[in-house]
Amino acid sequence: MPERRPFVRLPTDVFPVNYGLCLKPDLIDFTFEGKLEAAVEVTQATNQIVMNCADIDIITASFGPEGGEEISATGFNYQNEDEKVTLSFPSTLQKGSGTLKIDFVGELNDKMKGFYRSKYATPTGEIRYAAVTQFEATDARRAFPCWDEPAIKATFDITLIVPKDRVALSNMNVIDRKPYPDDDSLVEVKFATTPIMSTYLVAFVIGEYDFVESQSSDGVTVRVYTPIGKSEQGKFALEVATKTLPFYKDYFNVPYPLPKIDLIAIADFAAGAMENWGLVTYRETALLIDPKNSCSSSRQWVALVVGHELAHQWFGNLVTMEWWTHLWLNEGFASWIEYLCVDHCFPEYDIWTQFVSADYTRALDLDALDNSHPIEVNVGHPSEVDEIFDAISYSKGASVIRMLHNYIGDEDFRKGMNAYLTKFQHKNASTEDLWDCLEQASKKPIAAVMRSWTKQMGFPIIFVDQEQQGEDRVLKISQRKFCASGPHNGCALSSGESCPNWMVPISICTSEDPSCTKLNVLLDNPETTVTISNIGPDQWVKINPGTVGFYRIHYSSAMLESLLPGIRDLTLQPVDRLGLQNDLFSLSRAGMISTVEVLKVMEAFVNEPNYTVWSDLSCNLGVLSSLLSHTDFHEELQEFIRDLFTPIGQKLGWDSKEGEGHLDALLRGLVLGKLGKAGHKPTLEEARRRFKDHVDGRQILSADLRSPVYLTVLKHGDNATLDTMLKLHKQADMQEEKNRIERVLGAISSPELIQKVLNFALSDEVRPQDTVSVIGGVAGSSKQGRKAAWKFVKDNWEELHNRYQGGFLISRLIKLSVDGFAVDKMAAEVKSFFESHHAPAAERTVQQCCENILLNAAWLKRDADDIHQYLLQRKAPPSTLSV
């Protein structure tokens, strides 16, 4: 691994109080001119000013002390490696206030970071460019020289000089718009002064947009900006935003601090969305909903992303992390509360159960690896920040906050949150500051409990055994670090170190009332004994009801046996049926139980009505299917999947029924897609019939059926099918539909068509941020696809790496391309490729992928034969021997 460069934060002898910033972008030549007039404080005499600056050329710079002579800078020394510039002055700048003036030029890059250009087509098909920003984490310095660290807050007065037929937006409302003296095709747009804020939250957009507008009940103007002619598609997000702002205001008991908020859809956008204060930017698919062409899962995603970004307006923007080390606090918190908010707006989504499948189990999987990292990572150099925009910061962060909220209780949690936001508003805070406020509000040892979850990597596996003693049940509970590689190495620690311990809030329920906690204990030792009184021998006991605690559970076999009927007869809550199955699946991957045991448990889900439970089951079967694609009995598993999903598929049918809701639509899509992919004949025939009607325009497929139908016909399709899909892609007016097609193209089976799809991924037809999902779709679809996608990534590495310039899209690409391999030598190949092709932002991802490949290989060696035997004997006719 290359040595990390020593990193030094900016000196503190000069700091900004206000940035007066005027920018004039050129949407034809892709350059911009800028003028900065910053009010600064000199805290100790110096003859130089050090600022952040990247890809910017300074033309002139001067410093005017208050009431004194202006001094011109005589030298600009750029340290490109460190993205800094040092301005040298011929005489000393004395302590006190002054004005720093800088004239500079820069480029509107095409890297989706800093001040960049985004390509779009007008309704008549003409290609044009918008100028937009993405500054988090450290790219404001690409738009103007600044003190680009989250703790160096200032106010901003922004002016944009733009073509008069374009929309110009920034964090604040427009206060003046007048013709530009030197050119009558331009206007000068001036925005109100911002509150004191961090540079990474500054934003501006110049382009052509329509909007829809509303007012929240507390008087904030909310607008959703959409591509021209698509304002209709902003209505759903507008409705969510206007409901959400008052919800957060009440929850935090702190009003939204700006007069307006804009939500805007950007064509080329690397992330899902970005919480710039008062001007939130989104991918089109994370904001736009078309009543006719958007599926239920898109609505849900838009609702969650809007909830997430609006939460940041308080938590992140009003109170900001002191340094990137505390990024998790921003992201983990917003990733938790987005669910609270969607649950408030759309109770019918049963969104908290979905949280467990989408965030909680994902985080457990990643965090069981030796190459995971603690929630809180000491970040030095900004290039290390990109690495931690991952499932640990977001999903584990959200999961431990959910556990904390449950441990504290809602009322005290809100009290603590309000104290935190009030005490630190317009300032910066660290993780410890939040714990202090929550501790004071709840009188519980929050800092001590949480330290064990944020400062150390991983999580415990809880072992449980029980004994009936008269009317009492005695539970023996112990904890140990859970490792994806299994228990054989005890703990992967050097000798002499003890096993890590957690402070684990453990709740327990019984079959008397599965939804109600009977007992809470805080396990702060390696083991403990707990007695539950008044419980008969025939009652079961379940640990972690609601699947809230962040740990895996290993029950004794007798306890597990007593719980399994609760899956079949649905007496266990859905979230606990899901959690039980998910724990067993990951124990089988870790070699602590046989995979056959899990397949037997999966068969008990035949009466399962709940979408999220099926979704998690389906996901795990997908992992298994990918693993077994390395064997010659892959088809036997497909048969198992067909058998498991057929009853629910028949019950649901193809068409929605009277009175069905959001979750029924999601379940139907999931089940039909699973059956179609596994080659279930009747599903395949019906999918082909409906696909033909759709293409011929006889009967357009409902949005919720499109993904499963597209996937099914492609998986079992030929060249003509692929051509038809590419034609649909070209005709699609909506990004959501284009993405829907892009994600399933990889399902095609023949090698030369797989190649065609990979080439398509890098074509102009696919937006840069979506190339990743096309390649990922190929890698995830088949053994053939996996090989081809990895070769393609290697062959096109320069272009791909250049396209994403570090950034977390490169990590995602690597993970999607190689995670599915299950042969030891592939891990070595991946490792050696990235030793000669550095991707600093993805170093940890590469290590995690190599570890996953080795784990897959070990799993396959260990269990393949048993699985094969089980799948064969499932089909064998029952023995004819009479007993």
C-alpha cells in the first residue's frame, strides 16, 4: 500500500468572515471567471495567506487592511498535491480585519465534482450544458479559492452572471436581477447573504428548468426544479418535502433556518443527492416521479432521499461535523431519520421492516469482514474521505442510532437532539458532543455504550442457551466478535490482546407476546445469566425482538427448534422472521452451521405474506445462486427457487387486485422477477406475451411489472430481444426507464451479446454515473458475465478511472465487478491488478473484495457437496418400503 502523505490542516492565522463571490460561467467554452472579495480576520501578523485551491488560475490578488493601503500579492505558490495555494505579500499583514481580493479563472470540468458541466437535451433534441456544483467533500476549492474545511464557517454573498434565458439558483433567494453592463445577453443575479456555513454546502446551478412550487405549513417556500416540460414529475417530491419540513421542525423543535428550499434534478450526478443548504441537488431518478411510468420502488426511493437530504438541513448544515472523522454522524443520523420521516408520511410502506433488509443486514455483512473499519475513522488527507462514504458510515451508522434511540426512548432522545442542535447551531460539533447531550437528557451511560459501537470495528455474535427451572427460564448469554471467516480463529487478534467486548443492549420477548419486550439487560461483560420468571416449558423465548440490536444470534439447537414454527404460523413478527433467517444465512457463510440447515428453514417460508421478508430471502438466495454458478448443479438450485416462489406467485398473479397497496406491488414485481430469472416456464411464457404487447403498443406494461418482465425476456432472450431493449432505451424519455433497462441488460446470456452490453455501457447513450450499474448488472447475472465484466473493467481501466477521478463510484464499480468470484486465485489476480493500477479512493474496497472472494471459495469447498446432496434428495421419490 502506498504511504499516506502527512496531512496538515490550513493555518489559523487568517480566517474568513464573509465571502463576496461573483462567478461568470461560459457554457460554450466550459470556463468561468471569478472575483472574490472576502472579509477576513488576521489573528497574528503574517506575510502570507494559505488557502485551498485546485484547477484554478489566480490572475491577481491583494489585501486591504481596514482603513489602510491595499497590498498586492507578489507570488502565488501552488501546492497541487495538497490542493493549496500560498499568496505571498511584500509586507506584513497586521492583526485585524481586512479585505482579500482575488481574480481568477477556472474550468467547468466534466468530472461531476467542483463546478462542473452537465449535459442535457432540450425538448427538441438539441444538446446543451448546465453549470452545476458538487462540493462535498473537498471540491469547493475547484470553484473559488477558499478555506475548504468544514469547521471554517463564514457567510456568503453570491452573484452569478449568466445568459438571461437561463435559470440561476444558489443557496439563498434572489434579491436583485439586473442587465449586465458589458453584454446585453447576460444578467447579473444577486442572492441574499447566507447564514454562517461551511464551504462544502455552498451551491449554484445555471441551466434551463421548469418548477412546481408550494408552501410548507410553516411558511417556507418549497420548489422542485425539473427538466423543461417535466414539471408534473416534481409534484410527488414537492408533496413529500412540504410534509417533511414541518415534521422535522416539530421533531427537533428548531425551525428551518432559511426562507426557501429548492430541490433540483441534475442530469449528470455522481451521488444520489447532495444536501446543499437551501438548494438540494438530486439525480433525476431520486427526485422525478411520473404517475404513469414510475414504479412503486422509485416512489419509495424518492421519499427516502428527500427525507434524508432535508434532515441534513438541521443535522449537518445548521450543526456541522468538526472534521471528516465525524462524517458518520451526519450520514448515519440522516440515514436513520429518513425512515422515521417516511414512516410518518407513508405509514403503509412498513418502512422500518424494510430498513432491516436494506441497511441493517447490509451493514452486518460488511462489518463482519477483517477489512471493515470502525464507524469513526480518523481522516487525515481529503483523499481518504471518499473511502468512508460506504455502508459502515451510512447503514451501520443508522443501525446503531436506531439501537440507541430504542435504548433511550423517543422522548428523551428528542430532548437530547434539541439540546444538541440548539447548543451547536451555526457551529461545529463532534460525536462526543452528541453523546453528552443525549446522556444529560436520558441519564443513561450513552458515551460508554456508544463508544464500543463507534470506536471499534465489528460487532458481537450473541450465544444463547436456556434451561427450564420450575416456573423460570434461565438463559445463559455470552458475546464474542463475529467474524465472516467463522469462529475457528477465535479472534483475529495478536496474542496477548483480549477479545473485544461491546456494551450490548439486549431485549427479550416470549411467545406470550412476541411484539412486546419482557426484559431488557445491558450486557457489558463477556457473559451473563438472565432469569425470566413465570414462563411455561412450552413457551419460546426470542432475543432481540424487532431486530433492533446490532448483533447476530446463535441459539442452541433446542431454542432454535422452538422458534421455527413461529415462521410457519406467522406468530413471530415479520421483522423477526426476517432476522432469524438472515442470521442463519450468515452463520452458514461463516461455517458455523451447514447451509443445508438454512435451506430447510427457507422452505418454512412457504406461507410468508410479507414483502420485505421475501425480499431478504430472495437476496440471500441470489447470493447462493451466484456462489453455486461455480458448480455443475446450479440448475438444481434454480428448481429449489422455483418451488419456493411458485405458491406465492400463483397467489399474487400478474394483475393487481382491488384494494392492493404499495407493498403488494413491490412483492408481485419481486416474485415474478425471481420466477422468471429462475426459468419458471409459465412465468417466462406470460412475460414474453406481455413484452410483445408492450413493444407493439397494444398494452403498455404497468411500471411495476417492467423490471421483472424485461429481466425475464432478456435472461432467456437472443440478439433480437437485446436490440428491442436497446430501442426501448433510446426511446425512453424518462431517466427512470432508461435506468430500469440499463440495470437488467446484463441478464442476456450469450457471450457476444454480453460484450455488446459492456460496450454499450461506455457509449454516449449511458450517462457517466450509470455506466457502473450496467457493468454491475453484467457481473451479477451469470458466471460468464462475471468473467467478461472483470476483463472489461481491466481493459478499460484508464477511461473508467479517469471518468470517476477517485470518488466513490469507482469503489462501487470494483465491488460490483469482482465480489461474486469464488476461486482463490481470483483474489490474487484482483489484488495484483490494483497493485499496479492505483485507485486510492478504493483501497479498502479492493481489500474487502479480495476477502469476500476467499470467503466464497471457502464456503463453496466446505458446503457444496452437502448442498448438492440435499437438493437431489429433495427431488427423490419417497422410499416405497412399507414400515
